[in-house]
Amino acid sequence: MIKRWQLSLSGRGLSMLCLLLLLLACGPAPEPGSEARSEPGNRSDPGTDPRGGRAGFAGLGASSQGYAHASPAMALGFPEDHGPHPDFRIEWWYLTANLEDEHGEPLGMQWTLFRQAQQSKAPAVPAAGAADLEISSSDGPWAAEQLWMAHMALSRGERHRVAERFARGPGVPLPGAEQQAGVTARPFRAWLDDWRLESRITESGSDALDHLRLTAAAEGEQGPFGYQLELEAEGPLVRHGLNGFSQKSADGQGSMYYSQPFYRVGGEVMLDGERMAVSGRAWLDREWSSQLLSGSQTGWDWFSLHLNSGARLMAFRLRGGGANHDDYISGSWITSAGEVTPLTAKALTLMPQAFARVAGHRVPVRWRLTLPAQNLELEITARHANRWMNTSVPYWEGAVGVTDVRSGAQRGQGYLEMTGY
């Protein structure tokens, strides 16, 4: 007999629901406050699809039956694609920034809004004997067509503050209704409660993401933290992969993926109750998919780099999913004018050089990145190892410095995200 559960989505129940749906494969939560130190470790198990078979990291390799599929045949269009794509299973609006205060001391910030669809057009039949988690998405106050999750982080020196929020609601905001979370394309606005990323464009002919304002704040054990930032783009939007389709495994899974990597940032941050003016550079990623990974992929290492030459570089290593059961590597070389050269494993190498134990997880904190065609051999180093995001879906996210391997000269800065460790 298949058991059917109806869940009330309030308070802690909503957080637990997100754990069930978004953590199909993640291990136990790490120990908060663990110190970073050198030590061997292991990788996490990729998880199992409830329908049978492997599900990849965080269930992103699970069956995508009934959902829309990303493909090279799709064409990106703006401003529409700045908004939500509720026919796809998962989507995010992902912003990171390398900042400095008025004394030149570096800070790092992240703000992300995630959308997770709760029901495909054609729900799959569960495996025999499996519990079937059913969520009513019809009428009533607890209808949950989509789940929304937002993360914010602010770091300076050894301090690393993290907050997380959840909401439920429709994929496309209902006209005239006040909703807890959502995204609109015209005008562009992404929000969860009072955490907001909004377009400040008023003139016609400009892209909605050319000028953004970000506001978010949270209470921490050491005091309040948050930011109010203005972002001005100094270059065009960038399509990754094949005109925006970014392949993620040799099996062909992938996502629609574009970025705005040319932001100049200014504004104010608050850390443990202290306010300070900041400036710097930021990078916004937009990505959506229904089956981002193959079932054998255990996680990824993703880099977004601002080089001193004016060029930008996006690169990722997906652990597993390669043609010979090795890693799948891809990226984009972006000139200062926004011209893009797709990078394959033949044009890009990524190799971890040093590891640290952070919150009970062994993670690589120094990398070697080579680009033979650009005559670059770069060392990428985490500014601080203790950047673990102890959120419902735990991962590592932090600022990195970039130096030239041969000369030791400073070549840039950026951000690194690592999942599945």
C-alpha cells in the first residue's frame, strides 16, 4: 500500500519540506563553528532517485519526466528570461561580489534566490513500496505550486555570517496579489519577504539588469548584518555554452545559463551592527533546468573570476559525468568587451592543490587553473577557508584571490562555490 501524506507548510514544517525535496542526496548537516585545518576527507554519496536509479548531488540528477527540458534549440530572449520559468524544475538568481571598505579591507557577499517546482505536468509513478509525498497545489491557504529559498552571506576576515529563508507560492506572481516570494520580468524584481533585488532602469533601450539595487538584512548571534548595494553593468550579458545552453555531463544534461559579470558595486553593508561604505565588483548568474546533472555526479566546483586585464572567466568542474567516468569540465573566456569563447576540457584544466577541513568537510582551498590558448597558468586561493554555508543544502562559498603561477603577480579576484563535499 502506498502511503500518501498531506503536509501543512507553516513554520518549521516548510523548512523540513525543503529538506525532503532539496536534500535527496546531501549528508547530515555539518558541525557549526568548526575550525579550518588541513586533513584528509571523503566525498559525499550522490544519492538515489525516489523513482529508482541515481539522483546526483541534491537530487539534481533525478528523473525530469513531465518538466520542460533545456536544449541547444532554445533561444534566450530578454527581458522575459530574467523572469521565472515555472515549467522547469529548478532555477536561481545568484549574485556574488568582491567588496572593499574605505580602508581597502576585503569583504565578500552573496545573495541567491532559488525556485523549486513541486509538481511536473505529468507526475511520475513512485517506485513500488516507496512513500509518496503529495502536496496539494490546488486551492487553500497552503497551496504550494513552487517552493522558494533565499540565502544571504556576508564575510570579512574570520567573520562569516549566513542566513536562509523559505516561502511558498506560484511560479508566476498573480496579478494584484501580494506574495511572499517571486520574480517578475517587467519590471525586474526578485524577492523573498524584504530581501529584494530590483531593477532601477527607467529609460527605454537598456537591459533590466543594467542597474540593480539589492537590499537584505538578517539578525545574527553577533548582531544584525546585511547590505544595501547599487550595481551598474559596464558590459553586456553573457551567454554560456551554445548560445545559452550549458551542457553539464557527457550524457547531455544541461541548463539554460547566462551571466552579467560586469557589475561595478557601491553602497553600504552592516556586519555585526557596524555599518561601512563599500565598493567593488559583482557577478550575477541566471540558470534554470529540470535535470541539471547526471545521476553519477556528486557535486561541482564553480569559479567566477574578474581578471585585472578586464577579462572575465567562468569555469566549473562537475565531479563525475565525463565520457570515461571522469570529471566534466567546461567554462567561458569573456573578453573585456563581452565576447565569449566556450571552453572545453581540452582548453581548460582545473586541479586542486591544497585542502582544508571546514565544518567537518574536506574541501579544496587552493587550485591550479590553466588556459593554454590564453597563455595563462593561474593559482586560485580561498581568502579564508571557513566559508561553509550551513544552510539546508550545505555548501562552501567564498571569495578567492588569483595570482600568476610563474611570476606570483596578483591577476584578479573572484568567487568559488563547491558542493557535495
